[in-house]
Amino acid sequence: MKSDTAVPVKDAPKTDPRLKLIAARIKKENYKPDALIEILHTAQGAYGYLPIEVLTYIAKALHLPPSRVFSTVTFYHFFSLKSKGEHTCIVCTGTACYVKGAQAILNKLEQQFALKPGQVTKDNKLGVQVARCIGACGLAPAVVIDNDVQGKVNVEEIIQSINEKTGIL
Ligand code: FES
């Protein structure tokens, strides 16, 4: 049953579509603490890992002590608290982004940096990950470079943006 004091979706931070996606999932699950694992899967699917501030948001929304959320994350090996690499490029491979060219983006990243999803460069500067959907389908294809969500991008723009942030090329 929904709690009267649950964090409403409208109070989710507005700038990051991934947080809206998580907020919508929490609402769909009726703010039930029992749905914690499913919600964590949604969050990791969107971010590629579980940032601390996102875990704090989930704990608050479900009225769970943060310690319970953290212990769940550390118990299951498929959850990760860290992004791979100093900088991260997350390519959304959800349906809308796939149709609009996500695979071509992944191919270019592999060709340019010799990186497949889940890998990092030898100097640990850049990691590439995939997400199932980051909640910005209207902007497909979407990528997130560090915390910067970029939509309707082409491969050249992504390479340029990565280079601006990392100086890798
Ligand atoms: S499928 Fe890429 S943002 Fe939804």
C-alpha cells in the first residue's frame, strides 16, 4: 500500500531522465520496500552502476534505512557501486535508441578506443557501458558521458564530447 509520506514522483530531481525513470518504477511498485531489488535493477540498468545519491533517493522513497539498501547492494554480486574508469560513456541500447543507431555508436567506440561494453582503457581513463533505457527515449539515440545526458547525437559528436571531457585523443 502506498504510504502518505512516500516521496512522490513529482519530487524526483527533474534534470536527469534516469531519476525520473527510477521514480516511475518506484511508483509502479507502490513504494513497496519488498520491490527494492527490482528497483535497484532498474537503477543499475539506467546508470550502468549504482551511484550513492541514487541509493539515497531510493532509500528515502521506500522509507528504508540507507544501511538496508547498501547491504542489499553489497550482498548481490551483480550490483556495482562504482563506474568503470575515471570517465564513463554509457550508451543506451533500449529499443528506441537501438532503432536510432545505438549499435553504430558502440561500433565506433570499439573502433576508436578498442573498447567493448564493460571494458575500460588501459590507463583507466574511459569506460564504456550500456544501459537498457535511460528514460530519454524521445531523444534517441541517447548517451551519457559522465553525468551529462546527450540526446539525438551522432557518433562524431560523441567522440568529440568524450575527447573534451577526457583529453583521451
Ligand atoms: S530506449 Fe534509450 S532512452 Fe529509452
